[in-house]
Amino acid sequence: MLNLNARFTTSFHLALAVFFVAGPALTQAAAPAGRLSLDGQIVRTHVVPAPLPNGGVDPLYMITNGVSNQVSVIRYGPGSPNYQGGAWAVNVVTFNSGVTPYLLTSAAAVDAAEPAGDITVTRMPNLDNRCPVNP
């Protein structure tokens, strides 16, 4: 029988996999599963994410309250010299109160929206995971 901590960890990792594959926010039903945005282009994941707590190096931005077709945004992908195989350093992005959400399709758009005061970006190392994308 698993102890309480082990059951929580197992449940957490299962929930993380469902959350990541289902899209950046479960309330955004229109967001396609297994898709990420890289420099304005959609790329696909091809495996279920594996937990990698505190081990992510490739920035990934999960938008929690964006537009209905919003998917998570990644900074690097296959072909980039900085891509580490999808070892995602998860950042949660939330549109700030009073800001009408708009589509974010690149890390550059996230980089511009944060200092403009449109979004808050929070690093969540406990959600880091590995999930390679197709080139």
C-alpha cells in the first residue's frame, strides 16, 4: 500500500500529464491537445509528459486564462541550438485583471506582454516535465 505522500505524488504527476496534454487550461475546451506554439507555428508533442521536477531548461508558458484557442507557448524547439529535447521549465502565464486576453503565439509575444503589464509570469519548477515535440 502506498503511503499518503507517494499517492499524492502519483496523483499529481497523473494530473500534470492530463493537464499538459489537454492544453494550457482545462477551461479552454477549444485548445487542441498535444499542441504547442513555437514562433507562431503549431508543433505537436508525441509522448505523455514525464515529470522532471526542478529539472526544466526549455521555457514553456502555460496560459491559464487566455483566449479559447490558446495553446502553451515554447521558446525553443527542434532545430534550435538551445533546445534540450523538451525538458520544459514550466511558467504559468495569467492575464492581469482588466486586460482582455489575446492570443500569444511566441515567446517574443510573452516577453512583450509581461513588461506591458498585460500578464504575470510565474515560474513553477514543481511542474517541470519532459515531453519532446515533433520537428
